Amino acid sequence: MNITIRQLQCFREVMRTGSISEAARTLQRTQPAISNMISTLEEELGVTLFERQRSRLIRKPEADYFLEEAEQVLERLNKTARTMKEIAGLELGRLKIACMPAAAGYLMPRLVAEYVKDKPKVNVSMMMRDSSVIEEWITSQQYDLGLAETPPPNRALDAENFELQCVCALPKNDPLAKKTVITPADLNGKPLATLQEGHQNYLSCQRAFRSHSAKMNQRFELLTFQPALKLVEEGLCYSICDPMTADGYLQRFDDRAQLVFKPFAPQITLSVAVLTPAHRPSSMLASHFKAHLLDELTRMNERFT
């Protein structure tokens, strides 16, 4: 069977108007074209839908039954067309995002909130996991996009890499807050809040202190830098933290911030990557959000350098 959408549209209009000529006028077609559409539709169905009485069409009961079916098909097509237009306009869809703990506290929720604010039909799944888990999720195509510490090369991953410049968090009223750049000599023997031993940030700090013959005094060992900032606020320590945590703090508290963040030298970086599956094309929605995230990471890096 080879019934076309145009045949269904012509049939529906003939049923509405009761006239070939009126249907032709509405559809901006010729009367012979409409008449031919109806005839070929009847041939395809193997059913006579109308009786021809001179210049009049008398619809048969079979036509009323088929109208219900035709209306459902056309409405379904219209609905599908509307849906695809919404998808093309980035107004409808689902985003599945996985992000590392440093981004889950403020950065990613803020970006998602900004992005979907005018998109009420966009749903988001946003999960926080360790970077190794995020790598597995993206590799297995369970998630559209991930923000994680840079993984080793993997053919199943497309990665946009960033070297984020870490900064030193210290209280506003601390004497060191007057300095433009903080060095290991400034923090020699002073208490620090760091990530766990073995993390790339901890190891980089350790090398920096050793290269300047300064003592690195780890007082607090933490999973993320978020709680470190509270400890710094209380004057208990300093922290050389990632810019995602620092930027989130400043945006959240603005002029009420009790901390300042200063560049640290020698430079300590946190390698992160925006990950997408290599063997599955991204949706328009995921691609658009990825560009939004990349712009934000660039802006953030520039803010602290």
C-alpha cells in the first residue's frame, strides 16, 4: 500500500467541505488534481469512499470510518513535526551530565540553571561521581557529557582539555592578602588544607614547596576543596584550590565574601576535560550545552590568571 500524506490531506478536506471544488480552493490545487487524489486513494484502499452523482460527491459510511483513521495519522504527523521543531530549536530534550565533585557544588548547577531557564521542556540528569566513574559512563555512552579530571587517551572518548590555574585561598584580613602573588615561601610551615595524598593537586603542591625549600604543612586532608574554604574562613589554614571552587565561592557570596583568592607561583594546574562519547554523535542540545560549558571554563581560567 502506498498512501501519501497529500492524499490524506485531500481526503480530509473533501470530507470537511463536501465538495471537490471547495477542497481545491482551500488547498490551492486544481479540481482535477483533487479528484485524481481521491480516485487513487480509493484504488490503494480497495474501497469506494464516495458515490458520484453528477457534480456531487456522496460520502459512504466507509469514508466516515476512514476519516477517523486519517485524522489520527495526520495529527500524529503534525505532533511529530512540532516536536522536531522544538528539538531543532533546543526547546525540548534531555541532557545527561556527569561531573566531578569540584564542579558539582556550584559551577555545574549554575550553568544548568542558566541554560534551561527559558527551556521548560528540557529535562536534565546531573550526577556527581569520581572522574574514573565519569570516564566509564561516557565511554559506555550512558551520559551525553562529562566534566572530569583529564583521563589517559581513550579512543572511545572525545576530550576538550583545560589546564585550570589553581589559586591560594586566604582570609581578607590576612597580611598575605595584600600580596599580588603567593609563593611557597609565604606559606612555609603554615597550615594547609589539601586534597588527599596522591592526588595530582597534592603532588604538584609538594613539588612546588620542595623546589623552593619550603615546608608544606598539611593540617587538613579533604576529598574536595569546598569544605577547605570554611576552614580558611575560620583562620585555621590556607588552601591552594582549583578555580572552579574559588569562582563558585565568589559568585555565591559576592561582596559578602570573607576570602580572597590570589595567584600562586610556581603555577599549579588542575587538568580537566569535557568528555563526550567518540562513537556516538552528540545531540544538538548536548553540543550546544558543551559550547556553553567550554566558554565558561575559558572565562574562569582568565579570571584568575
